[in-house]
Amino acid sequence: MVSSAKKKLIRKNNTFLVVVFLVSFFLFVLFAYSLYSYDLVLLSPGGGNEKLTTSFVIAFFVGLIATLAIMVVVLYFILHNVENEY
């Protein structure tokens, strides 16, 4: 059996982790949408500076991968905490 104080701490920790998950999900969607919309600008006539474009795309892919990694790790901890609560 898990003590009442430990259950409260796990629930509080889960609330924080859910907030972190939602924020990282929002950033993931923002990065994906920005990359998509910027790609549409590049495909239009008179595209952009190619050097800037390459660094921009690399930065956004790194952002996408980082936020995805954060979401996976946080989801693991949420599920692990829920499993330990009962």
C-alpha cells in the first residue's frame, strides 16, 4: 500500500507533468505548422535566401525532435507514476 502523503505527491507531480506535456505538444504543433507554412513560402515564386532557408529548416527539425523527445519522456513518467500510485 502507498501512503496518503505519497499519493498526493504523485498526483501533484502528475499535474506538473501533464502541463509540461501539453506545453511541449503545443510547441510541437507550432514548429510543425511554422515549417509547413515556411515551406509554402519557399515554393512560391521568388523563394528566399538559400543559406537562411537551410539553417531555418535544420533549426525547426531540431525543435520538432526535441519537443517530441520531451513529450515521450514526460508521457513515460506520467504512466510510471500512475502505475506506482495503485
